[in-house]
Amino acid sequence: MSGTLYGVGVGPGDPELVTVKAARLIGAADVVAYHAARHGRSIARRIAEPYLRDEQVEEALVYPVTTETTDHPGGYQGAIDEFYAEAAARLATHLAAGRDVVLLAEGDPLFYGSYMHMHKRLTPRFRAVVVPGVTSVSAASAALGRPLVERDEVLTVLPGTLPRAELARRLAATDSAAVMKLGRTFDNVRGALADAGRLDDAYYVERATTDGERTAPLADVDATDVPYFSIAIVPGRVASSVPPDVPDAASPAPHRAVAPVGPGEVVVVGTGPAGRDWLTPQTAAALAEADDLVGYGPYLDRVAPNPRQTRHASDNRVEADRAALALDLAAAGRRVVVVSAGDPGVFAMATAVLEVASEPTYSDVPVRVLPGMSAAQAVAAAVGAPLGHDHALISLSDRLKPWEVVTERLVAAARADLVIAIYNPRSNARPWQLGAARDVLLEHRDGDTPVVLGRDVGGAGQRIVVTTLAELDPTDVDMRTLVIIGSSATRVVARGAGTTVFTPRHYGA
């Protein structure tokens, strides 16, 4: 079996900009090859050195000529072509013997890199894998801290070896440019930039990402001190423009709190029953854009902290106060997200916010409600589809409605033969209600009616229990449990090692 040739880009100079894949391949290779000038030093090898092993075979491919003259019969090009053929033959020997060869390349292997010459010569015979690297263009843009293009602007990459007139023509016709291979061509490049009317827009970057990195306006650079590993950058005018609301950097405004941007609004969201996997993209976007988060403390804790945002946590029994706070913040221009668990419109904060927002004081404050995955949906899906037909959602909490009303609704749902999803089934302050509800339902349902108990679905403490109405033990239930009482049509089926519960969509005979 032949070995594999890996063309591995090692980036612009900083060893920490070598990709994870490149570092792994360099460390695993049988042979590591690299190009070098006649002084024997290789920039690519220096970058890759932290990832090399002592026992690896190294193949230094030393150019016979770089910028100097040569007495080769074919001139400069003849000498270079002969060198590439010999270098390819050396690497082919390793590949044919089954050894994997990593050929290092500064920047990206196929972007003005020497690797491409080996690639062309060796890929007809051997398998090759190219590992891209960070280019000098990207590194230079990062060193300047300036974007190159924005919106529909066009970036053109040019070699500085082009004739001055051709270079000027191309510079004048593009929005943004990167000019490579400066060194001895610097005067030519600067002249072309001046001819194109782009000199004042141009920047110079030398040895980007290394300890010797230097940046400057290109017009100020001394041509006698420009190395080959430098680049000219002309950012696009749109990319370089400063938004009108940004203060002049020369006269910075005094430090102050960030002012609201645009009109405020309240967005009420549900985070689902557990972690980030249950967030909808709509909800995730709203949370990311918010200035303020308002909610019950444990529900706010489900949202990752963002130091840019202000969090307003409160007790679970002050819903109206929480809604008013959110609306007041939005009236002042803040983007406010009210955080609920599950779905905000199911026994949660959406109705509380909308009720307070209906007051004349808040008539101009926009309010949006974004749906979330409800606890009933999560528990039902975890066990099958017990809510597959008509069903009712009932809360056993009597904090906002009398227990007599709760009982009447349970009886009505039972008589209608609806599947019933019970929220807030039991708490320390209400330990008796679930047992009372079970007894009421047993007056209208068979004792073998399927019952599903779902606790912390999607979380680390997920627990699903399938039982019957007669055997329902209230001590198995707490405030974090949702209870689903089946209808006369609900079925429990053993499938493999598990149990499935569903309510058919057809009804009766």
C-alpha cells in the first residue's frame, strides 16, 4: 500500500493558528517535508516545530535559486522545474514505500504555495489530502483590525509581480485588494496604488501574527526595509465606513451606560422543559438580542449569563409585578425578554404580561409571545402519544382559582372522556390535592385507566412512570411532575423493553 501525501497549511506564522487537524497530521506523519532557501531555514518548519516528533524523517527541499541569477541552461525557470522534479522524486520514494508524507506550507497549501508543484506531480500516482490553513490575507486583515469587504464589495488578490500598468488597472477596478509578494516589488506596487488613486486607502502588513508583526499606512513605509513576507491591503470603502452613531475616536465620549437602540419591546418566551436543546431558534434569537431578562429565578438560571444583559429575578408569586417591570423597561426603550419554562402561554407568564399590558399606561408598548415546548408535549412524547386525541390541560393549583372550580373542571373533563394533563399536581403547601383529584376522577373513570407520570423530562433527573388511576400514589409526584390521565380509548402497549402509551385518533366503534 502506498503512503498518503498530505499538503498541510500551517498558517501565517503563529503556531497557535495551526488547525487541530494539521497539528494531528504533523505529529502522526512518518515523513515531514518542507521547502527552504539555501540558508536552510524554513518558515513552515519553524511554525510546525511544536508539533514535530524527534523520530520523524525530515526532508528539507532546498531551492537551488531564489532571487539570484543562475547559470542553469534553462535559466531561472529551468532550474526551478528541475528542482521540483527532483523534490517530487524524493517524496515519491517515501510514498511508494508506504510512508505517509506531510508537506508543510505557509498559509494555505493551494494559495500561492510551493506545495501545489508537488501536488501536480504526485497526485497522478499517489493519494493526496489537502488541509487548508489560515492565509496571509486573513492574517493581515486581522492584524489591521479592519474588514476587507462588506455586502456586495469584491475582493481581488493580486501578485505584486504584475507590471505596474496592469496592477493599477486592476486596483482601480476593484472594491478591495490584497497585493502579495512585495519585497523587491514594493516600489512597483506603491506606484500602481498611486496611479489607481488608492494609495491613501492602502495599508502595509509585515510578518502578520508573528513577534515581528508590523503594520503601517503603506505610503509611509520605507521601500528598502520591506521583506518578501509582507502584504498590501486596500479595504473596501463600505467595509471601512464608520456607522453614524459611533463617536469620533479622536474625541471619545465620556463613559456612560449604553443608551437604548430603537423602540423597546417585551418578548415573552418559553425555554422548554429542560436545557438548550429544547429552545426554538426564535427564542434563542430573542434571548441573544435582549437588553434585560425578567423572570422567576430558577427559570432565569436556565439561560446562560451574558454580562451585557441585566437580569431581574423575582419570586414565583409576583407575576403582575414582574410583568409591570418588563413593560416599564420596554417603555424606556429596552429590549426585554420575559422568561418562562415550557410554553409561556400555558400556565405561565404570557397571560400575566398581556393582562398588565392591557392597561392604558402600556398601550404603546409592543408585546410579542413566542411559543415553547410545553411540559405536556414533552411528557407525552417521552412515552408515545397519549395526547393524540382530544385533551384538556388543568392546573390543580388553587392559588388563583377556588378548589371548587378545579373539581368542577375535572368532573367535566372526565364526563367528556378527555385525556387530562394535570399541571402543578402537588406541592409542600398542597400535599392533599392530587389524591382528592384522583378520587374525583375515579367516580367517572375505570380504575385501570392509564396514567403517566413524567418528571424533569429532558433533564438529568428524568423519570417516567406508567401506572393506572386506581394505583396512582400521590407521594410519587412533586411540583416538577406532570400527570397525564388517559381516556377510555388510551392504550398501553409493551414494545421491546419499553412501554408505549397512545390515544388513537379514531373514537368509539
